[in-house]
Amino acid sequence: MAIYVCFLFESREKIWGLTIPERIKRLLGPSVSILKDFSALRPEDKVLFFRADYLLDDRLIKYLFSAEKDLILVKKEAGKEIPLAARVSAPLASQVRGFFEGRAPCPPSLPQEELSQVSAAFFKQLRKFEPPFAIKVTPSNRKEAEKRLYDWSYKGVTDLVTKWLWPQPARYAVKLCVKLGLKPNHVTLFGAFLAVVAGYLFYRGHLVSGLVAAWVMTFLDTVDGKLARVTVTSSRFGHYFDHLIDLVHPPIWYILWALGTQKAGLYDLPYSISFLSLFLVGSYILERLVEGAFMARFGFEIFCWKPFDSYFRLFLARRNPCLLILTASLLLGEPAKGFLAVTVWMVLTALILLLRLLWALWVARGRPLKPWLAEIEKYSHKKRALRWFTRKVPSL
């Protein structure tokens, strides 16, 4: 059995530098071929139809590709049902194309699914709930469609800096990268260089310039991920390299910060750097192990279990909140106390996460655990949590 893709209703509008067919082909990869001749289809083949003038949620595209049944996806617009995409067997392909083009009725044996009824609630990669969307792309709303796709690519559960400070400037940075032809790996590599520069500046006692380099690096860490998602250009190397950098450098930064305060004659704590570093590194490792154990046991991240965990993710001792602590300590003229505060917060974070894991294991004895984002109807009373961590928007 072969799977083919057929695009209908030509559109030359580009979303983040890609036409709709280009985007869909990147998403599906080499596992599908473009249908050029309907007469060459074999009875066992499958055909995926997509409108080239509608921007579809990535989940919808993957849903149609992996569906076990034939179906047509439709959307209600101005009292009409607009066919958006379909997965059909080869014998129905010609009639379905006629249905899309208004020349033939929909095959009676082919079920139709309305966009609002498609179950795509919890997207684990982005740790968020968001209804699937489909937007007709026109010259007048192209920018609006780009913004919608960018907003969709943003994580729902993350730290407070990434969630509330970076989105708007990162969108402009992503737009500049697309315009210049930069790839996510280019941004990741430059971010890795800045991570080294920041660490060196911390160690030398140049704390202000080190913080500048560190904050730019964290900003670029947001940009490369969003650039990869909106342009569908993620690579295995970029994915693992980015995660490796994120995993390794934070505790090294904090220790180099402490050494830099010592070089500058600003280290006035009663505890040695090596003593505090043992607690800092040990807690950091414990935190990561707890997160990994929760994921391995339950199949989703610990920060998506309950609203409390999503709130805690905003402030826990990850890089951006810790950088806020170091920045505040420098502004107050007490950079060494910033290192102490980061260490204490790292220990508390690890202990809280460990307690949450143990509690989850206890609760899971009687029933399977589910992320709250996958069953938000049970949390209708959590108004703030729904507003902060989900996206309920009207279809565009």
C-alpha cells in the first residue's frame, strides 16, 4: 500500500516562508508521494487530500496520516460545511476530488468529522491544551495566520520568563531568521557559544556582561525551538544538541558565578563554594531524575499532572528563574547571596518534586494517572489555571 498526497485549490501565500503544500510535505516527510496521475492508483492505495488555501494544525495533518479509517474533515463556515482534508481509499479518490471542487456529492459511505469534534486535546510535546485549528489563508490575513501558528507552537507549561516575557520579541526574532534564511541549528550553535561566553565572564568576575550573554542565550533558546516548529525544520542533531546544552550548563553557570564573586572580592558567605556546590549539583541531578522517573512511569511530564504542578513550573529552580535570582542579587549588591539563594531554591525544588513523585505513585495504586490538561472539563472551577495554561479560542 502506498500513500499519496493531493493538493487542491492553489494558493501562493507563504506562512513563515512556506506555502501550505511545502509545509505539509515537510511534516509528512518521504513516507508519502505527490499524486500526479489518478489512473495509476492501485485499489489498496490511500490518498490524502489537503486544501492548499487552508493552514491546518499540525496535529490534524498527522491525525489524517495515521487514521485507521477513511474520513473527510470539514469545518463549519457561514452556515456551510467546508471540506478541509480527507483520507480515502483509491477507488473513492476521483469522487472525493469532485466533492472538494463542488462537482460531485460526498460518497455516502465516507464519514465526515467536524473540526470542533476532533479529539486533539493534549499535545504532550508542547505541554498544553489547545483545540485544533484551520485557517483560510488570504493576502489580507496572512500575518494573522502566521501569528496563530506561532502562538500554537509555544509551550503552555513553562517558566514565567519564557511564558510572559519572551513571546513577542521571540516572534520578531523568528521572523528575522526566516527572512535571513537562518536555520534552527544556526541559532542553537550561536546560543551554545554564548553559554560558554557567559560562563567564562562569570568566572572572570564580569558579572554584568556575563548576565547579558546569559540572558541573550536563554532568549535564543526560545527562538530556535519556535523557528523549528513554524518552519518544520527540526533535526535529530539540533534536538539532542539543544537538550544537551540545556541539561548541562545551568549548574556550571551558578558555580562559575560564585567563583567570579570570589575573584571580585564579593564572596562573603560563611559557607565554602565547594560545600554549597555539592547541595546545588546534587539537588539538580535529583530534580532531573525525578522528572525522568515520572515520565517513564506515567507517560507524561510531572508538570502536567495537576494545576499545582503547572503553577510550580513557572517558578521552580530552572535556568530562567535562577537567572532572575542572580540578576536581583547583583542589583542589590549581594551577588554571593544570589548563589546561596539559587542553591537553597534548588534544594527545595528537588524535595517538592520528589514528594510529588511519591504522592503520584501512591495515588496510581488505585487508578491510572492522567494529565489535567487532557481532562480540563473536570477543572472548570480553576479559572486562572485554564486562562494561564490552556488556549480556548474560537475557530478562525
